[in-house]
Amino acid sequence: MTTKLETLPTPEKKSGGAGKPTNRKPRVRESRGTLAFSRAQRGKSLMKHGILILAGGLMIYPLLWMVVSSLRPNDLIFREPGLWLNSLEMSNYTSGWSALTHPFGHYMINSAIVVIGSILGNLVSCSMAAYAFARLQFTAKKLFFGIMLLTIMLPFHVVIVPQYILFSQIGWVNTFWPLIVPKLLATDAFFVFLMVQFIRGIPKELDEAARIDGAGHPRIFLRVILPLMVPALATTTIFTFIWTWNDFFGALIYLTDPDMFTVPVALRAFVDSQSATSWGSLFAMSIVSLLPVFLVFLFGQRFLIKGIATTGIK
């Protein structure tokens, strides 16, 4: 009795085509190439970050040195280089706070008055001027806008003499008015240009819809445009705060009475050309004066970045 042995069909290997078995080597080579590329890219990224960290350390070194020097005795500030502290000297902060005619908080209040007035002036006047340039139609509009842009390139020192003569004749010297009133007249062309760019990005259909409802330009500006300008207004606030708080030249020209000194002018009073300079107290009060600027920039940087990114100033 014979039995027939049936041969089962052997399973075919999967192939990419034409019934040929798949070759695995190109995939291995491709994966190795991808791995090598990722390693090279990672190496470049680490190198870039290392360079940025080194550059950041070099830029922040003077600030760190000032912080360390404010915690050293006055006679060891320039004798011990580097950032190493052998002992903490907190007396620089206590002595520096009361070293001048008034406590240092008095000068910080003076600076705060000027800063608040400047911020309100820039927000009101620059936003209104920007709306006029962006939405209104009037004669020689492009000419006036070009003149406004030219004032950005005009140094402050060019107009300081006629301004001083004007404010001296009306009796405003040794007051805060020369530092605040010009802000109410939209003299900072940079902020006007920034807001103009932002308003141009707002669809005009919103204005037309409000005009159909019977709104005029004042109502459109207050109810439609102004609420949408929050990023640009925040950017203006932050820049105005930093520039006004650190302004030394304007306050030095107009404020000669020690009772009216702002923070930068008060810091200058620590340096005496005839007697010994209290460097420890100077550095300590410099750190104190930097804290408001640091806090404003820390909490407002997201508005600052958003405001610059949405105004076309890149």
C-alpha cells in the first residue's frame, strides 16, 4: 500500500516587489545615518548652548560683582578680586539707606512720581496720536508721519537747551513738571510708531461695524481699538518705566534741590571728588534701585514679547 506524501507550499517571504526577499541592510544603514545625524545635531546644540551660557556669564559678571561688592567692607572692595566672599557686610545697606540728606526711600518715591506721570502721559497721548495716524484721514498725513519718525533720530541733547530756557521762564525748574509734561504731548515718537503698527493690524471691519451702530471716532477709539491694544500698551508701560527710572541726564538738568532728587541723581551724590567715596553704600543702594526694574521686567516680559511681535517691529 503506497501513500502519497503531499508537499505543503512553503510560505513566501515578504518582499518589496517581484517576489524577491527584502534586503535589511539599507534600513540598518539608514538608521545608523539617522543616529549619526542626531548625534551631530545634538553636539551642535550643546555647543550653541555652551557659547550662549558663556556669553551670558560674561554679561552678568559686572552685576554679580556689584552684588558681591555691596556685601564687602569698603576698604576691601578693590583689594579682593573675584566673586568670593570671606564675610558678609550688611552694614553697607543700613548706612547707605540713611547716608544722604533724606532716607533713600525718599528718592525712590520721587522717581516713582515721575515714572507714574510719564507712563500715564505716554499711554494717553501716544495712543491718541497713533489712532489719528492709523485711522483718520487728514491733509499732509504722510508728511507729518515722516516728520514724527525723523524725531526718533533727533538726540535729546539737541533740544535740551531751548527746553530748559522755556521751563526756566515759566518757573518749572526744580519741579517734576519738565520731566512729566512733555510725555503728555506725545513726544516719544517710538511709542507712537509702535502703536500705529499695532492699530494697522486690527481689521477695519470692526471700525465699520461700530460706525454702522452710530459710533464716532472717540467711541470707536475707546470701545473698540483701545481694549485690543493691551499688548502695545503694556510694551509702552514697561519701556517707559525702565527708561524713566534710569534717566539721569534729564533729572540732573532740571532738579538741583536735593529734596527733589530722583534715584539716579541720588546715587551720584555718593561719589564725592573731594573726600572718600563710600563705594559699599553706593553699590548697596544701586542693588536696591535695580529691584523695581527687575520685578517690572520679570512680570511684564510676556506682554513685552507679545507687544513687539504683534507690531511689526522685529
